[in-house]
Amino acid sequence: MKLLLAAMMLSIVLSVRADELADRSDAKPVDVGVRKQLFVDDFVVAEKQRVTRVLGQVTKANDGKPIFTDGWFYGSVLHDEGKFKLWFRKPGTSGFGYAESLDGLKFAKRADLTGINFAGDYTLAVEIDSAETDPRHRFKAGYDAPGMAAGIAHSADGIRWTPYHDGKPVTKRAADTYNQILWDAEAKTYRLFTRTDFGTAGGSTELRGTRSMTNPAPKTNPANWTLVREWIFDKEGKSEAQRRQIYATTCWVYQGIYFALLSVYEYPGDVSEGQVTDTRQRHERDVMNFYIAISRDGDAWDMHWVYTGQPLVPRGPDGAFDKDLLLHASTIVTHADKHWIYYAGANERHGNEQVKFERKHAIGLATLRLDGFVGLSAGDIEGTVETKPFKLEGGKLHINIDAHGGEVSVEVLDETGRPLPGFSGNEVVTATKLDELRWQPQWKKHTDLSTLRGQTVRLRLHLRAAKVYSFQISG
């Protein structure tokens, strides 16, 4: 009887294991190629255990003090021709200036912008168009045109501009925060992100929203924008407008992932913490925070970090120049193996129609490790991350890992999840106290994956007291 029961139990276990393998073998391989894969979502992840997805931690430059005090954003910073290029809103409402820097910290003013018929709040978002073949149109910008609508313009040098559409708006109202035009190499079209207006949110409070549009050829048909989507924060119902509203949205595309850069207006118009200007106390209502959201198509956004209250760049403490309002630059700079995140800060709240605050604005900088926006983190108990199957297009594996206080190892599995001889079990080499952007794991008999090139495989990462951010296949 005991033997029969044991046989039955073994049969059940084997059947369950066979079913699991069958399920896993049905998983369709993902297209990885040689593009870097970020762990910002589960696009390439099949299974994870005892790991948590965490937001990256930025470091504020200059001890948290501003790096540029002669202007603020709405504006842009790009790295081009070996230098940082800054487009900034001049004090007051007197247009835009242009500055340059070699180190990204000390900027020298070079010129005032000409040619753009700014209106309203004076906003500007500058991009370098990687798809453009005409050098006269290399720089493209979105701005606030007359009529509280969006205009677009082009330039050869980023200083002397020529509006498209004879300077007329290319959208309807309302577009008085960032208006960003950018080439989307993934979708092979241009995108335009602007603010839009949903009326009021009770009383006299505005209900702010964002719209996105596409146009395959704005140079020849600048007003031919197709609306993709308009959205507001409404996950928690209509009353959410009293808790948070979107103030400004731009998009940054990196490694095939769309990052929404969001300036979120929190407790809009709520001046219950005091109706007199206070540039010392850090406030929590009527403030603006800087978040990111994630998308794979530039349309449907994962707002997890907004709803968990985790800004990408936190506001400063009491007395800081950025204690109450943060407004991101229109894009993020990637240079010298890190991300440069420029932002404007202000030392008082937004205010409302009845209460006006006096405040000072300046530009600050935060930096982040390469690919370090979001990671998968394991504690002192080992966690695992297993990828979906993918065809191995190269022989080298690079992993962005922070295990300076722990350890990490990598197994290679076949398409169905079975361990591959020579790349699993006792053949795995564990690395300890490691913090590298491009770590190349090894095995006892293999220094790379060249013998597996062309096969469909999975990776299984073992982590203890470690964070992993990305992996990439090369060579």
C-alpha cells in the first residue's frame, strides 16, 4: 500500500512538473536581439521570486543647490557636439536664452533665441531630430503659440528659429505648458505632447490633462496631427482632481521604452498650510513633484510611481531652492555612463486665483546611474529573476548589477526552462561585492555564451542583497 501511494505521489509530481514545462514551452520568445533590456517592467521577465521592483535613487549635484540661477524651465538640455546645450526661460516673460557647458554644471550664456513668436507662458521643448536629413531642420521645438495653442519650429543651430505653418498654431487650445515634438524611431512617426483642458474640477479649479498626437510628416504638413489620446488622473474617480492633476508631460525614449516625464500638481490650489509667502518651510499641498511613468507604446502609461508617491527627483528640504515646485526639463541627457536629469525648482507653492505667492526659480541637476531608473531588488534571502525565452544573437552577456553588499550568479536555461549543462547548477560561478554597469558572468568551463549563439534560451539570475537594472547581449 505504501509503495502504491508513493508511486501515485510520484506520478502526480511528475505530471505537475510536465504540465509546468508544457506551459513554459508554450511561452513565445521575445525579441531581444542586441538591444539593452531594462527591468522597468515585466516585458522580458517570465518569473520572479523574492525580489521587489524599486525606483532608482538620484544624486543631486552641487550639494542640492542650483547650478543655474539666471533662468528656469520650461526648457531643455541636450548633449551635442561635445557639450551640454541649455535652452532656458529668461526671468519674467521675456523669451528664451541659450547657454553651453563642458561639464554640465557651469553654464555660460551664449545668445537669445530669435524667430519664434512666443505667446502666453513662454514654453519651449527642443529636440535633435535623428531622422532629419536637412541640416536646416536638425533642431525641432514645440512652443506656446498665439491662441494658447501649440506651435512648432525648426533651426540649424538651436538659436535662430523658423516656425512651421507660418507661425500659426498646429493645435487647438489649451497648450500653455510643455509642447514637445519628437521623432519616434520605434513607430516611425513624429509625436506631439501638449497640455489640454478638461474644464473645471469643482469650483474654479482647472482640470488639467495631457494629449498626444502623431504626424508622419510635420515638415510638409505641419498641422496634420492625429489625436492619439487625451487623459487625466482619474484612477480614483472624479474627486482625484482635488488630490492630483497633471501639470506638464514630455516623453523620452530610451532603449525602446517610453518614459513619461511628469510634473504632477498635488493638492492643487490647497493653501491650507498658510496663505502668506513662506520660503523656509517645505510644504506638502499646492506643490509640484517630478515623476516618471513607463510605456511600451507611448500611449498606455504605467503610473505606479505616481500612485505610490515616489518622485524620481525628490523636492528639497526646508529652505531649499526646490522645496515646493519641481518642473522637469523636456528630456533627459545620457552621457559618460550616467543620466543627467535637469529640472527647475521653486521655493514656494503654486498658489490660486485668490492667493499669490512670491518665489524664486532656478535650475538644478540630479544624476542617476546608467539604466538605473528602476531595478529588481533582493534582500538577504536569495531572490531569482527568470527571463522569457529569447534567441541568443551574440556570445557575450552584460548585466548592470549592484551587488556591492551581496552576491549574484546567472544560470542559462533552454527554451522550456530546463537547465543547460555547463551553464547551470555546480557550473555557475557566483560573484560577490560587485557593482558594475556591464558585468560579464562566467561559468567554470565557459567565459561567455558563444557556444550557445543562435539557440533560444532563458536566463535565471540569483540575487542576494543586490539590485539588477538591465542586461544586454553583444558580440
